[in-house]
Amino acid sequence: MSGGRWWLWAGLLLSGCQGDTGDLQRYLDQVHANPPPYQGRPRSLPHFEPARYDPGAGRSPFMAAPMVTTSAAQTADRPGCLGPPAGVSGHPLQGVALDSLVMRGTLSDRHNRWALLETADGLVHRVRKGDLVGIFAGRVVAVHGDRVELVERVEQGLGCYVERQARIVLVSQDKERL
């Protein structure tokens, strides 16, 4: 570029930087006129007392705390306190949350009636009266044509359990899965 053209381009570019800045000045005056939103003393932080840690005196803070379990013998002396659910059925649905199961139908013969329960991954399992289903080991108490009724034992605290009713209802194939 020749020397004259360079000055021409620089002049054109810099000429755009001048103009009316009155609106910017009015905005700055307004901001400076308003006081800051908080002018009091900042609140003091609570006093912090560091805890001393002696590695030989207790458990490591990086290890999980030991689980405290209550046996049926310990809960037997408390009136109205149910113990943990007894028995393990080994059913594949025993660790599956009830809200992820969908009832798809029933099968029956002269002696038994099974409910067909579908898991979230699309597998269908049979359950019948007496099977344990769900995270809280819900015992199947009845299989009807339109629902499965269960009784779960849920821990209430301090080793006591309460029984609660649950049910899984029949969902037709054409309904959307939530």
C-alpha cells in the first residue's frame, strides 16, 4: 500500500469512532447517582473451630461408616415393632423398583395364577403368590386379572419396620410407557 492510501483507510476507520456520546454519558450519570444496593456492614461469619484428628484414635474419615443392623431378636422386645422381612426368594425381580415394573397380563392353570411383569429393559417375568418383588422385598399376596397386590416391609428407623400395601396394575399394550 502506498503511504497515501494507508492514511486514507486509517482516517475512514477512525472517523466512525466519533459521534454523539450523550446517551452513554447520561447512563453513566444515572449509574453514579444511584447508591449501591447494600451499604451496611457485612455480617460476620460464625466462628469456626477446627477439629483435631488423631489417626490412631478412630476410624478413617475416608472409609464408609459401619452399617448398624438390628436383628429380629433386638426388635422383639419393642411392642409394635416389626422386624426385617424374612426370607429371600432369589426371584430376579427382587431388586427392581416397583415403579419400573409394568403388568402385561396373567397366566393360570388349575392350581396357580401368575402375573406377567415387564421390566424397563423389556424382559417379561412371571410372579405368583408368595414371591418377593421389589427393593423392599414386597411379598405377592394376590394375583388378580387386572393387578398384583403386594405387602412391603419398609424400615421406619431404629430397626423397626412397617408394612405397606402396594399394587402393580395391568397396562394394555397400546398405552404409552411413561
